[in-house]
Amino acid sequence: MRRYLSHPFWQGAIVVVASYVAFEYVIGYVLPVIGVASAPVPSSVIVEYMLIVLVGVLLYMSADEERWQRFREPIRATMVQPDRRTVRGILMVAFPVLIGWLAYERVKPSYAAPATLRAVHPAPPNQLTFRGETIELTGLENPLREEGSMEEHLAVGKRIYVRNCVPCHGDLLDGQGHYAQAFNPVPADFTSSGNLPQLTESYVFWRIVKGGPGLPREGTPWDSAMPAWETILEQDEIWATILYLYDQTGFPPRTWEEEGGHE
Amino acid sequence: MRAPRGTGIVLLALFAAAPPALVGQQDAAAAGKVVYDRWCAECHGEAGQGDGSAAASMLPRPRDFAQALYQIRTTGSGQLPTDADIRFAIENGLPGTTMPGWPNLTDQEIDDVIVYLKSFSRFFAQGPAPEPLDFGSDPGGGPAAIEAGAAAYLTMLCEECHGLSGRGDGTSAPTLEDWRGLPIRAADLTEAWVFNGGSSVEDMHTRMLTGLDGTPMPSAIDAMNSGVVSPDEVWQLAHYLASFGPREMPPLREVIRVGRAEGGLPADGGEEAWAGVEAFHFPLSGQVVQLPRNFAPTVDGLWVQGLHDGIDVALRVQWNDPSNSPDPNWDEWQNKITAALDLDGAEPIALDSAGAPTVRPPDAVLLQFPFEMPEGTDRPYFLMGDAREPVYLWTWDSETGVGAARGRGLDSVEPLAEDPVAGEATWEEGRWTLYVRRPIEVESDGLDFVEGTPTPIAFQAWDGSSAEVGKRSSVSTWYYILLEPPASSTVVVTPLLAMLLTGAFGLVLVRRAQDRRRDR
């Protein structure tokens, strides 16, 4: 084992395989499981990344004469030594097949939808206009936390939510309302630890006020069915709905201190 | 949480009547009230009367627990449900309504909330616990059973409500009301995934024997007892129903593949020409984004098929709509929907002195494309574009037929001067079939389909007889349509060439290395 690990050829092989696993599986499937927003990498991008990794490994190996010799040694041995005949034969078939398969992947007719790399939580603006009134978002807190009765705010928020948001975000707040399947991208799941607890209330306020049409261009703005609620709801109703979202899911909002420490 | 006014009285009543066994019930009811207030009260109302704040925007309305009229039962018509029945409804929800299942509740919470639901009605406290019916056993399916079932479908007059093909277009369909007098659809039997009580043969058999209390859907028990049908025939009827269509909602595929037509494009939407062409299903939602919204639309999905011949592209779109609007037979239905559903600020259609609607809107469908092919993944706003990025609309309605238009938002549609879109639609047994056709490239506008490249497409639909006009429609977001390019040899040649080259290169390398070794 040791012997393999300290050998340049196997080091290179491990780096290549590990990179592939990272690009193919970790980014797309493991990160989302541990709560980091991410999406599978398209296969053409993976091929590009892998080429870069390969060139990098070769550059590193050839930078030092002795290392280069040791790196090449097993390759050369496989090519020439009589006792490695079988391995040689297998590789001589496997390698062309791999290349042929990669080529096929490139030219085969594709009936897949074009990949849209959507930023799920794009950076919010510093301010927004609500029916013509300018509101600073940076440092903005939910005003209802300081005034009136929390019980009443929550009752208002629940009433607003059930009439307006249930069709998409669902009774369980899990993004599976009875119309959710008609929308692509799907409505946000508020019970996911990747959404509400990662966001300040002012961010959520911005998203509710401006909806899909208010997303910055990198969010492929015109796809999201999320309505711009400023035309339908009052500011206080939106703040009350935000209180309800956090209360019903049991998540605390992200604070401005956390937000500051993050940047 | 605020204490609901009614509950104190309900709990008091429970206490007053309490034999010792009920003391545990009181704790459960109190725990159930906590669950209920948190998750259920906003729809079902604080006192369980189905009158929560948003009830008017829901059809069917949330259940009124004071009436104790439950649909999902294993007990006879008009009887109370068992606890297991109520649990089934809570766990699985009632698909196709605003109430999905509640997988977030624990077993204990469901037990408690059931006790609390039952406390809303005095009926549960009276008399013995309800007993499930004997459902007999399934004699089995197969072609013979299905044929017998088809006969029973007619003998038992199912088609009067559900229609011959099961799409809810029977002659009585426009008159159906639930116990409140609100309009109710006879279920579309071809969309089993929105059945309230499950879509398996057993589920459907159970629903037939029990009926759906509170709705016009009758129980088959009387017909069985009076000898109109035998118990086996009711099972066979269930097998027949299972042959109406897929049990689950068809999986969503984002790209409509439009194959090349061998031997010319179909000239209309007729069955023979389109049989065997792959069909793609797209669910639609009520338009709940801009005012006035449509909270309970009729059209909940459509099927799309496509063919092209390199010059024209032809699409066949099919969707279920029980009414061929405008149809005066549906006047009363239209009035009832207008009165029952929260129109969200839309002007209700006025009635004349005889009580008939002054306007009978047509049925309509839109196919939507970008007006100019956009850069990258950018697309116009999915609700018919905006001033900056307009959309290209293939329009159809049951009064004016097929046309082409430019859309700049939901309320800005202007017909195109040069209209290259042709087609027609027919309505049969509760289903519209629309055939549309257009050249792949049109000089006068920017929408040119490129073979092999996906073009964005979206849909919208209206049912005139349910007073759906203007923004009160069914909608989808963007999907894609892709015209298959002619079969090309590169798919085979390129990989082969790549393999040959690598193989040859490998051989040369090995040969050289071995030569060099021998030389040394």
C-alpha cells in the first residue's frame, strides 16, 4: 500500500480518479445532502475539468526529471514486458472503447432540456421600491417583531399564507402545494434547512415583494412562477407572513451579525 | 394560539357527559386541538364547520366536521367513518383538492386530532362505533371481466354523471351539487391520480359500495341488493374503471420530441394518423400569480404530440373539458361557479332578466413560444411575456378558431397581420382535440424552429362554462419542443473513427517502445 502511495504514477492516478468522483458525485449529490446548495455538473463541463486535471498532473510529473522517469516507468513496463501481456491487451482494447464512448456522448442526438444553472439564493439588492416607496434592505429588521401582539401578527400571517401561498408552497410549507407540479423551477421548500435559516428576514421580504420577475438576471429571471406580491399584499401583511413562515417551521432567521461575519 | 370560541363548549359538553372511559378522550381532544389549531383551523374553521378564512377560494370546500359527512369510509352510505377511515384521509390527503396528506404529523398527533375532529359533531358520541362493510373478494380481472364491467357501467347509469368515456361529461354533469348546493364535478375517471380515496381496484370498489357522502356519487349497495347487479359485477366494474387510463400522473418530461413524419404530415387530428406518436403530459395550474386569480380551474393538464416533415410542424393537443362551451346547458353551472368561487376581484358575468348569463365565454387554449429566439437560456416571462420580450402565441378558441398573436403580458394580445398558423379543433365526449400546423420557418416573424435545438413552449387553457375568461385561466411554466433532425451518419462514424485512431496510435506507441528495448 505504502509503496503505491509514494509512487508518482499511482499518486497521479489517485488525483485523477478523486477529481472525477468530486466533479461527478460530490458537487451534485453529496453537497445538497449536507445542506449546501448545489446542482449536478453537466457532463460536457466534467470532460473539460478532467482535461485540465490531466494536463495539471502531467505538468507536475514532468517538472522534475527523476519524478518523470519514475512516473513513466510502470507505463513503459506495461507496454514492453512480456509478462504484462494480458494487462496490455486489455488496455489496448479498453482505451479505444473509452475514447469511442466519449466521442459518442458528444455527437449523439440529445433530447434533454438545456441545463439552466440557477442561482437559488442570488445576492439581494441593497434597496427596493415598494409601490414607489424606497426601502433600504441592508440592516433592515422585521418591524413587527417590535410592535403589536405577536399572536395577532401570526394569525394575520397564517391567513395570508393559506389564501395566497398554499397553492404552490403547500399546507405543510414543503413546496408541494396542489399546483406545485405545474411549475419549473418548483416552489421553494420552507421546511428545508437550506432556505429560511440561511436567509435574513429582509432577504425573504425582498423575494416576496419582487418575486420571480425581481430576480437578477443570473437567476434566469423569467422562469420562476413566484408572484411579485407587492401588487397584491401590503407591507405589514408580508412582514406578518414572514413571521408565520419562521414560526411554523421553527427556524430562526439569519441575523445581520451572522450575515456580517459571513462576508 | 387564540382559543377558538366553540371549543370550550365542546370540551365542556364532553366533560359533562363523561363516563370514566372518556377521561382519556378529553386529554386526547385537548392535544388534538393543538394540532388542529396549528395545521387545520385556517381551512376547516375554528369550530370545524369548513368555514376557514380561505374557504371561498376552494372548490370543493374544506370539510364541515359538524355535519360528519365523510367521503372516505369503509362503512355504509350515510354512516359515520371508522377512526381508520379518518386516518386514511389524513395520511393520504384528498388528491386534486387543496388538502394533500399530512406526513409531518406523528401517529399520536393523528390519533389526537381524530378525537378532536369527532368532537365537532354530536353524532359520534351517540350509538355504537360504526362497522366496516363486507366487501367480498375480487373475482379477478382480465378482458372478460373488463367487458362485463363495461356493461355494468351502463346498467348502473354511471355514464349519466361520468360520461361514456369517463371524462365527467354525462348529461347530469352540469346539474351536480354537493350537500351545500355548491357545484361539484363528477370525477374524471381517466385521471385516477386525483381520486380522493385512492386509485387501486380495491379502492375504487370500496368507493362504489360506500358512495361518497355529501356528494351525488351514490352507493352501489342498493343496486346490488335489488339484484340489478351482482357483487362480482361491481368488482368487474372496478376492473373496467382501472382500464380508463394510467393510475399515476404520467411522469413529467420537459422536452416534447417531434419526430419526422414518414409519408407526410397528418392532415387533421384524427386518431389513425396520430396513433403511435409519443404523447407528452403537462400538468397545468390555476393562474394564481396575477389578479384576478383562478383558484379552482377546470383544465388540470394536457397531452401534446408532434410531427414534422422538414417544412411544416404539426401538433395535436388534447385536454379534458366536460363542456363544449358555449353551451346553454351549462348556464346554471356557470352561474353557480360564479357565485360559489372567490373570483378575486374579477367582474362576475351579469345575468339577464330570465337569470341566464349575458355572456357565454368560449373554451380556449394557447401555445406560447418566444417571439424571437432568445440568447442562451433567457426566455420571456412565462405569463405571456412583457413589453421587453414578447411571446408568439398560437391561439385557439371555440368561437373564432385558430390564429397567431403577439403577447406582451396577460392582458396584452394583438393578432398578427400575417397569420401562418392553421388548424381546427373537435370536441368529443368531454375531450378537446386541437390540431395546429405552421411552417418551420416563417419570413414575417422571428420564430424559426431549428432541427435538433430545443425551442421553449408553454401552455394556457380556459373553460368558458366555468366562467374562465381573461387572466382566470390554467397555466404552465416553460417546457421545450424539439424537432428531430434527419438521421445522420456522424453518430456512428465519429465514435468509430475515434476508436480506430486511438487503437492505431496505441499500437504504434507500443511497437516503438518494444523496438527501442530490443535495440538497447
